[in-house]
Amino acid sequence: ARIDVDLSDATAISDELYGLFYEDINHAADGGLYAELVQNRSFEFSAADEGSYHPLTAWQVTGTAAVADEHPLNDANPSYLSAAAGTAIVNAGYNTGMAFADGDDYDLSVWASADAPTELRVALLDADGNPLSATEKIRVKGNGQWKRYEAELTADADATTGRLAVTTTGAADLDMVSLFPEDTYRGRENGLRADLAELIADLDPGFLRFPGGCIVNTGSFDPDSRERAYNWKDTVGPVEERPTNHNFWGYNQSYGLGYFEYFQFAEDIGAEPLPVVPVGVTGCGDSAEITDPEELDRWVQDTLDLIEFANGPVTSEWGSVRASMGHRKPFGLEKIGLGNEEYKEQYYANYPAFQDAIREAYPDIEIVANSGVDDTGDVFDRSWEFAREQGADLVDEHYYNSPEWFFSNNERYDSYDRQGPHVFVGEYASRSNTWWSALSEASYLTGIERNGDVVDMASYAPLLSNIDYVDWAPDMIWFDNHRTVKSASYEVQHLFANNAGDEVLASTLDASPIASPDIAGGIGLATWNTAATYDDVTVTGADGAPLFADDFADGAADWTVGGNTAGVWEAADGAYSQTALVEDARSTAGSADWSNYTLELQATKTAG
Ligand code: AHR
């Protein structure tokens, strides 16, 4: 092979090209990056959120206790536990329990209220109830007022099935029962799990896009709903004043990891913060829309307030909230995303109100609009045209696709318009956590770098997945309550981000292109989508023997179709078996339209 390089033809590569997409999906926050060990610390879980939930989810009570709401801690946190004397409550955390390390300290806090002076006894336990720490005593005042109490517990053994026990000696009301490892990332209070945060920081990210993803703009716009679209104001201030929210991915968020913590984390890892806010239209299959101008104005104002929270002086209303949380200096917000995968008419109707208000109040802030790219990478609506008309600075493209798609679309951006908005590839992944997928991502990134004059930023998605709460795969980093696993895709991101060049030089390669693996040679992989152009597909092995033929027009008759369902075919001569996997049965058009599925065929030679 021969590579010719033109030293006089250089294209600059954005110095924030490689960044992060963080979404609270797969329990990425609670039970994940957010270091809180107690699940349902505020007794707010309810069957109204999730069928399997109840106010004592993750708690075991020995004695007499009931969830009450007569004298709540505050309006955002209406439920608490009213416990009789001599009651023990034990929290099981996430996964197999809480992970403790021998000799490490754990910070306990609890809000309590009692009518007579009393004591709480707190300790770490193993799953069988044996102590893993000394028991500490907390003296509770008897004035009937809520007050926050603290204790430090030191683990005297390693454990991965640990528990936290709080025992009353007299009657007491309890709320916000919380336990953090003292050793959070950078030692921050209300902080992040150090091992996960360090893996993320090691990626040397240029930016951090947060908080989603679908959770940004799914649910209801009614502030009293139990499943609300993400409003950043729910997530700042004292943690006990942040409401619990049921999210799109089917579990409750404490919002303990909220906007302040996201900005702080971005700063800690040297990444530019890139928040995404809803613009009054739900996506990801949800249908709520804001059409009332007054209601829309409130969300526009919330967006302006967010910019003030991030960048405003400490004398401003929201800058002072930031300062009260411990960060007087502005966070230096430069970009904001308006909407996540919003391709509806109401998006086009609502977006200008947000963009106009931001441009007027903060002309230097760059605005990221949405792009309607489907799973084949094709733009399927007028979003790009709209972003151009509006003069958006960037457009956020998302696509999840097969390794072959990534290999064969290396030139995607070569022909992109250089005059319009720049590209933010806000979410992409090759659909598996295999080496082959990671290689296809690496190959694709060379095309992105080559187009550094139009692609400013790119982030793999999703970032995190707790192995016991998987909503979506593949993911970049996997974890349980004490271990982390880097995927092959993580290694690709790490390699590219930590070795990013300043410019790419024009080059030509004289060599055979990477071919798809040989299907008949053992295990192979062929991928296509079921767009009309793929009607009448025939797959043949290297020896020319027919592996499989089908007319996709009658798809369902020959294929077993459904979410990740496998179908098996015998070739006419019995020489092969083939397995087709419907990799993602999610239809981007919100219907079961065949043209929106991507199919992968894995063929194994079994005989002949
Ligand atoms: O990354 C997982 C999901 O994929 C995101 O929430 C959404 O934006 C996309 O559809």
C-alpha cells in the first residue's frame, strides 16, 4: 500500500471534536455516576411512577413505620417515614447492595424530626445483617422540627452486598436518609463515583453534552406531573428540595446529580458544558406539546435563566443561586442545545421563540438545533433546511447503525454544505460492543476528522450503563456497584481524543479497501437496511453457494421480526444455517414500517 500526503492541503480539526454525551439512561446517574448509595432516600417512590415501586422500595423495615405526609420536609419532598421506637430500617442500595471498602469512610446524613429528644443508631451491615462498621449514635432534638444530622461510618471489611441500617430508640420521623463514600471524585460533597468519573475524565473530553437524550423532552410539561419533561430548575439548590422525577427510561431520578453538578463535573474534567433544553415539544415517541404562548414564554424564560445560572454575575438572581451552591465564578457556558430529536411541526413553531430570546439577551451563545437523521443516516425531514433558515450555529445529528454502515459512510461529510450550520454528531454508535463495531467507529472518525471544517463536535452514545438496569445497548462504559468495564468503543474514543491532531493533511491511499468479512468463511456479518432498494436480496457464500435469498417486500413471511428477535434459515442444500438479528426494532418514524429497520445477517457455515 502507498499513502501520498499533500503537505500544502491542511484542514483544521476542532479542538473540541471529541466529547461526551451523558444521559441518565441505564441508571447512569442514580445507581451510577452519582455516588449516593441509598436508593429511594426520600421515600417518594410510588406505584404511580412504576408498577413495581412503592414508598418503601429498597427499604426493609423491622418494627413499626409508615410513610406519611402530614408535616413534609418541604413541598418538593412530601413523603417521609414515621417510625416508632425501636424500629430498624435497612436500605439495600442498587445492584447486589452497597459496595464498601475496608477502612474507607462513609458520610451519613438524615433529616429527622421528633417530639421528644431521642437517639438514632446508624451502622453499615452486610446482607445477612452482620455489622460492617461500629454503630454511631445521633442525638435528635425533641422540638418537632426537621433538622439535618450527620455521622461518619468506617467500613471494617470489603463488601459488595452492603446495607445501611438506621434504628430509632424513640419515635422519630425520617427523610433524606443518605450515604456517600467520603472519597468521591475530587472529594466533592454530593459528589460523583470516583472510578467512573476518572474513566470519563481519562477520555480527555472537549465537551459534555447533558442531561440527554430522550429524558430532556419526554413526559409532561405540567410541573405537577410525576413524569415531567426535564426542567433544570428542578435540579438545583439543596438536594432535599429537589423533587423526584420518573423518567422516560422507566425509573425514578433523584436529581441529586443536577445542573450544578453537571457544570461542576464539566469544569473538573476540562470539558465545555453543553446543556440541552426542551423547547415545548416532546420527542422519542411522546406527544406532549406546548402551544399556549404564555406557557411557552415560561420555558423560554427558564432557558434564559439557565444561561444566567451558568454565566451571570453573583448579583443576578440565578447567578446568586450558583454562588450559593459554591461556585461564584461563572461556568463559561458557550453553547446550548434546543431540543433533542425534535422533528415535529411544533418544534419549528416553538424554536424561534427560544433562539430569538437567546440571540437578543446573549448574542455570543451558540445555538444547536436538531436534525432529523434516521437510523440509516438519511435526513428524513426538513430539519436541516429549517436550521439553515434560522441561522442555527450547529445541527445535532444522531445515528445508530451497523458496522458496515460506518465503514461505508466514511465520506458522509465530504459533500456537506460549508456555508450553513456546522455539524455536531451528538449521538452515534455502531450497534454492538464488539471489536468490529469499535473498528468501524474508528474508521468513521477518520472521515469526521477529514471534515474538520464542518464537523465541530462528535460524541459516542450512550456513555454509561449499569449492567443490572440496561435500557439501551451498546454503551461505552459498563459498571455494577463496584466494577467498571471499558468497551472496545471506549478504547477508540480514548485513542482518538487523547491523540487528536490540530489539522488533517489531504492524502490518498493506494490499497484495497477493507472488505466485509467473508460470510462463508466461518462467522461473518452482512448488513443492509430494508429500504426499497434492497428488495430481492440474495446472499451468497464465497464458494458461490446460496446462503439466503429473500424478497423484502414480503418480509414478515420469511423473517421473524421483532425487538432483537432471531430467525434461522436453512439453505436449500442444508449446507448453511443463517441467523438474522433485527438489531433495533425501534422505528424512527414511530410506526412498524419495515423501511425503518436495520437487519444484520450472521451466517455460520455448519456443514457441507
Ligand atoms: O442514546 C440513547 C437515545 O438515543 C437517546 O436518549 C436519544 O436521543 C436517542 O434516540
